[in-house]
Amino acid sequence: IKIRLTGVTTDSAVTDPLGTYLFDSLAVGSYTVSEDVPSGWAQTFPLSGTHSISIDSLMQNTTGKNFCNALFGVVHGKTGEDMNGNGAFDIGESPLVGWKISLAGPSPDSTVTDSFGDYTLSNISPGSYTLSESLHAGWTQKVPPGSYSLTISLEFDSSGLNFVNYQPGTIHGMKFD
């Protein structure tokens, strides 16, 4: 992760495998240290996003200017056909491929299910959301009854938000005279 230094001297450093960084041989003066936050992450510390530092002597050693990050939320699940009517997607039942899954809220998004009926929505910022599927003609949604209401926080990772659907049966016949 790139850490930036601005002030009397402008510089940047990349953190090592342990996450540490160092700016040395700094002149007396005021500095600001900031971080380039990677995609999919949110900076959680410092709250201001930067550290302000005043170097008053050439021998001054300032430590503890740390940054903390957390992953944005992710939701994933499956869409499948409930062939036996038990409200679950069981082994041997068919995945529903190409079904649209939508997330409504502060960071709206959508995706379509893959060849296994799986979907994933990631990089979701914190907030209240509704997760739903676009039902295809001739199908009835069994699980959930409607949509999922979610409160997403940083580091939120939820699996099992499944959509289970079925095609209602029909009876056909003809009356003869």
C-alpha cells in the first residue's frame, strides 16, 4: 500500500509485507501522512484520513502513525429450482442460470447468476439494503417470501442468501361430447 508524505518534503513509500513504512532524514517542519486506500477497502483509522506531524528537531523520532483498513461488504448466494417443493435447493435440483439479482440501497448494484446458479455482489459500502431477484415469467418465488433486508457493515460477508423458485404445476385435459 502506498503511503504519501507531504509538507517540507514530498515523498511516498510502499508498505513492506508486515505493513510498515518509514520516511527518514526529514527536515524540521510540518508534514501530513496519508494512505492510498486500495479498491474494495475503507480506511477506518485515522478518522480524519491523515496524520499531521510537526518535526521540531532533526533527531526527532515519531512513531505510531498507523492506518487501519477494513474490507467493504460482500453478499453471495444461489438461485435454484425447488423441484420437490421443500423450500430448499437440494442436490440434483437445477440451478437457475442468468437470473438478475439486485441490491438496492446506498451503493446499488446487480449481477446475474452464473452456470451454477451462484451470484456475488462485493465492494458494498455500509448501510441498509434490499436484496431481490427479478422473477422470470411462469415462475413463483418460494424463498425468501419477497426480498432480503440487510444491514451491511464493513467486513460483512454473508453466504446463504438463496432464492428458491418453482414452476407451478398444471393440469390439462379436454371434454368430449
